[in-house]
Amino acid sequence: MNKNITVSVDEQTHRRARIVAAEMGTSVSALVREYLRNLSSQHAARSPGPVGDQIEIAANRRENLRSLLAEWKSKGIGLDPSARLTREEFYEQVMNERGLIR
């Protein structure tokens, strides 16, 4: 049985997450679901260690996130956050980037 959760984020984070999800051909919910699955799998694979281990784990997670964001940036994923697009403009831009419309 699936459980629902509610997460609150600021408007800019929500907008960016929608853009990334659309560019990846998925939904924000699917991105969050996959992130939580990975997080809980990693956690289950480790036993709780001393504080030093937790600090190292946190540092590794930050580095993984930086790498992921750098990869997305190199692929041109994302839009200028100052851009204010209508829903139609947003989908048109995504479809253009995917080569689905000309």
C-alpha cells in the first residue's frame, strides 16, 4: 500500500523541480519518490556509526549533489530562474529542447 506525504517548498524550488522533472520526462513526485527510495536503501545498508562517520556521510552526499547539479548544468538542464514563463511557454521550451516541435 502506498502512503502519501506532503512536502512544502518555496516557489522557486517548486518551479525548478517542475522544470527538471519535465526535462527528465517524469514528475516531481517521481523524483522525490526515487530520492527517498535511494536514501532509505543507503541508510539500511549502513549501521549507525560514530559522529565522525555521519559527518563523512553528509560530506559524501553534498559532493554527490554537487556532481549531479554540475552534470545537469553541463547538459543544459534548467532555465534561468529569473525567467517568468507562462505554462504554455514552459511546455513549448521543453518540447523544443527535446526536438518534438520546431
